[in-house]
Amino acid sequence: MREEMKRRAGEEAAKYVKDGMVVGLGTGSTVKYTIIKLGERVKNGLDIVGIPTSIATEKLARDMGIKLGDLNDYDYIDLTIDGADEVDGNLNLIKGGGGALLREKMIAYASNYEIIVVDETKVKDYLGDFPLPVEIVKFGYKKTIKNIESLGCKPVLRMKNGEPYITDNGNYIVDCKFEKIMQPDKIERRIDEIPGVVEVGLFINLANEVIVGKKEGIEIMKKI
């Protein structure tokens, strides 16, 4: 059932894409359905340029026949469609479960409009149930982790196959468990100030609209 909710949200978002757009292509198990649907539309004549947020998304988009571009070549992105690990009622997000938070935030920042696609389990009263991903440089990483821990969370270095997980940018990720993130903008700033931190998986005031796949249809959340 959850996979069906993801599909509903992902495919609904694809309807927002118009001919001639430069489109940010997010990363994750829900936006995957958007990319597949866009690939079908491209085969039927839709003309767009996709800007992928990860190597995995780049591969999927190429496989689907979507023409890809480089962020450096465009002054702005018309529309970005991406996923999230958590969404609160103010459309603040936790992202980075898939490891692509740095490129996702750069592309979101360059976008005129950002749509987030999630299933209903990702909508929360407050952020923090999902551990907050923070991308950090390898140099002095243990010291960086201690400095993050001083903010009141339990940070854990992300591992994969017994080794530290490496992002597409060659960095580590620390997953930080907070009890509740009641002031996400404040937490984002404080973590960002720590030397060695590359990017924080809190996305504040970047999403314009959230499409929620539910057991019965979809729900649209918009910024008030």
C-alpha cells in the first residue's frame, strides 16, 4: 500500500512539468515515479532539460531518455520535484536519507518553484523523528561529530557494508537523532556554523508545495 501511495504522489507531480522547462530531478523512492512518468511523456514529445540531484537519479533519467543539463549552464531552474524524509505543517523538511542533501539543496535554492512528493507516513507535527543527516568532510570528522553532539543530539556516522558511507561529493554523513526539532531554522544555523560541516539536511522555506500520496488519493499541502 505504501508503494502505491508513493506512486500516486510521484505521478501527480509529473503533471506540473510543461514543455520547455528546466526541471530539477530529485532523489529517492517516491520521486522515482515522477522521473519514470516524465520519461514516458518525453517519449511522447515532451521537451525538457533535467538537472539531476544525484548520480543515481542521473542514471535513471538517462535510462528514461530524459535530456540532462548542468546546473552551471542555467540562471535558474523552473521547477524542482524532490522527495523528503519528513515534512511538517510549515513545509519544512528533513532530507538526506538517500545521501544527496548537498546537491538537493543547491538545486532547490536555484529553483523558482519546488514540489515535494511524499507518502502520508512522512508528514509529521514536528521534525526530528527521522535522524537529521549532516554532510561533513572527512578531515577531522571525529572532532566535527563531537561538536555536533554538543548541540544536544546523538550523532552516528552513517555506514555502508562495514565502511563509512561516502556521498557523491566524497564526504561522510552523520545521522543526528534529536528528540524534537522545534526551531528547525535555529538548529540549521547552529550546525552550519560548525567547521567541517558541508551541509545540513534541514530544508527551511524552500518547498512551495507538498504532494502527499494517501491511502485514498492525494492531498496538496501549500505554504500559507
